Amino acid sequence: EQREKDDKGETEMEKFFIEGPSRLEGEVVISGAKNAAVAIIPAVLLAEEPCVLENIPNINDVNISLQILQELGAKIKMRNKTTVEIDATHIIAPSVPFDIARNMRASYYFLGALLGRYSKGAVTMPGGCNFGGVRPIDQHIKGFEALGADVSIDHGMICAEAQQLTGSHIYFDGVTVGATINVMLAAVRAQGLTILENVAKEPHVVDLANFLNSMGADVRGAGTDVIKIRGVEHMHGATYSIIPDQIEAGTFMVAAAATNGDVLVKNVIPKHLESITAKLVAAGATVEEFDDAVRVTRSGPLKKINLKTLPHPGFPTDLQPQMAVMLSVAEGTSIITEGVWDNRYKYVDELRRMGAKIQVDGKVAVVEGVESLTGAPVKATDLRAGAALIIAGLIACGQTEVEEIHHIERGYECVVEKFRGLGARMEKMEVPDADVQR
Ligand code: EPU
């Protein structure tokens, strides 16, 4: 049907329509962590036995990772909506030449995992980046080379091959989640000891280490600055439950505070949310912690705060756009400093269309609080920017239409249902694409 429409020059696009302002109230259940899942799914390649992964989020990035595994020859069976059984005993070839891999940056984790299992691998180079800045992979390559691999880029593929992967001492130039994970995946089956220094300490790095250990790897120190990996010859199958998504939880926490709401955010690890809780409290919200839930409320006014994003345990960059939205209606002027990415303020132009007063100079955004935002048609420029625009739509007066929602659906499960469950007036609709030239 879509093809018929396209032939006639008509196309449809999906958008979110949000009617604001709304006050979010109720309970929301957080899904498994995207950034843990996209590392743990390729990691099953390291065992020649089936694995069972629980608490898998139903999002596009996870579907792409599973599809890549399937194309490689693994057998995938969904036991239920959140549990998948993966048997990667038989793999056709250690190469991911598929176009689907281009659509997801994290597909490069297949290279680390294939290198670990076969001492060689090749993956389609990931496509362009959404933030507008460069997303280098030099530290991944440096790590693979230190383990004895030759790395080359050939016909849009990144290829790595070693006679025998050998443990090494690697000091990363900067803290990087991606390189920490990728080199860890390769090193677990290398010969001898690998010491990784200046590593990322994000909860998903620890989650991957725990999964690898449950498969028989010997990884110590994840969550600190130094990870020590003693290579093992064989790894076995395991059943593992992925941690809750810190960023999805943070997004709902910020949304609750921004809308003057009262939300119980369930299925979380409150320890992972401490940097977020601290900033929300400073901005005037109340956060109550339970064993596996947090309740965010606000009754007083929102206050200005200063915020700098940093690697974990600092404030996560993936919540920076959402916080900017909240602060755009706080009393006073807030200063945000982006400490991880060179350019993560592309979304600010969209917020300005809604009446926000934000000036950006390099890594710093000066957010002058305004009385209120007004609904407008806006574009999600990337995943977290998209989440921020939803929050903007919730606090704004009138209708907000968010375009390019595929970015959002890459990383947020049932986002419409979850916000609606909290009282948001939000819908996903297909509308004719006005940008198409007839
Ligand atoms: N960097 C290098 N060289 C490298 C790798 C990274 O210089 O080889 C630099 C980057 O340019 C950046 C910094 O190191 O300035 C941090 O990058 P990192 O490698 O930590 O980021 P990533 O692994 O590519 C992951 C998340 C991102 C999140 C960042 C930072 C996944 C799949 N992605 O990206 O999440 O912003 O860590 O926490 O885990 C998102 O979920 O929306 C998202 C973009």
C-alpha cells in the first residue's frame, strides 16, 4: 500500500502530536537498558552455547542487533516480549556486511565480539552521526591493535584480524564507553592478561562485565577506572537479566519535575540515578527513593541550576537535552556545559521555535527561564533531543507536532503508551509528508 502511495508521489510520515500543558501523574515501568542490550546481544557470540537474555527492551536498536545475529547464522527465539533465547553456536562467517548495520552505531560491537571468538571480524562502518559532531573510533582501533590485530578500512567495512589475540596493557586517551566495551569484548578470549586503564564506568559497562563473567569470563574492576581481564579459552551459555535503563528512567524523572507532576518511576536501580536526583532536587523537585523505584514530585517553582555533563558517575550527557527543556521554564538563568560531546545542541533551534531562550557558545548553553513555552511543529534531531521535545510538548501551551520520531523509537519502548499512562495527551499519527515535492 505504501509503495502504491509512493508511486503516486504521496508519502506518509509518522509524527507525535502532543497537547499541552499536562501534569504527569501515576506510575511508569522502565524497560531494560538500550545501551547495555546493544553490547550484551553481540557478546553472546563469545559462547558456543545458547544464552537467554531477559529484560530486553522492545526498541529498534535491539531489533537491529538481533537481526544482525540472525543474518550471521544465530538462532533467535523470543520466549516472551522481554526474553530472548539466542543460539550462536554455528556462525556462517565472521563478517557483518549488511546494510542494517549502518543504521546503528553500536553495530561496531560485533567487531569486538567476532574478534574475541574468531580472532577476526569485519563490520559495515556505521553511518553518519546525529549530533553534528564527529564520533571517532580511534580508541577502539588502538585497543584492537594493542591486542595484536591488524585493523583496516576497506570498501566501507572495518576489518580486524590477528594471528592470536594477546593480552595487553592499554591506556585510553579519553574516557569512552564504546571503546571500553569493544576492547573488553575482544579481550575476554585473548591469551593472557589485559589491563584497561582510564575506562568508562557507566552502569552498562558493569552490566556487560557481569554478563561476560556469567559466561565464564574473568573480568574484574568494571565500575572503576581500571579493568583487568584474564583471557579464557572457552565461554559457556548463560541466562542473564539486563539492567533497567538509566536514561529512560531519567527522562521520566525530568518530565515529572518539568510538568509539576507526581510520578513513581518503577523498575530502576536508584543508585544509577543519583546524579540526576541531585540535580532535580537542586532545581526544586522532591525525589523519594525506594528499593527499585523513585518517586518524583514538585510543588514549588523550578529554580535555575548549573549543570555539567561528564562520564559516569557525573551527570549523563544523554539527559542534557531533557534538562535544558526543564530549565527553559525555570526561574532565572541556568548554565549547561556539555563535557562529553563536541556538539550536542542541535535541538536548541527547535526549542527556540517553542519560545525557549537559549544561547549556545561551543560547549556551553545559557538557558534563560521563560514563563512558558508554546506548541509548535518541531523535528527530533536525534534520540535524546527527541525525548526532550516530548517534554517540551508536555509543558507547552497548545499543540506540538514532533517529526522524525524514528530517532525516538530507536531507544524508547512504547513511548506514547508510557506518557499517556501518566496523563499526557499524546498520539502517534500518520500524516501526508508535506515536504515531498509533487
Ligand atoms: N571518543 C574518541 N575516540 C573514540 C571513541 C570516543 O575520541 O574512539 C570520544 C567521543 O568523541 C566523545 C567521547 O569520547 O567525545 C565519549 O564517547 P563514547 O565512546 O563514550 O560514546 P559512545 O560509546 O559512542 C555511548 C552511548 C551514547 C552516549 C555516550 C556517552 C551507546 C550505544 N551509546 O556512546 O548514547 O551519549 O556513550 O555516555 O552506548 C544515546 O543513547 O542516545 C547515546 C548517544
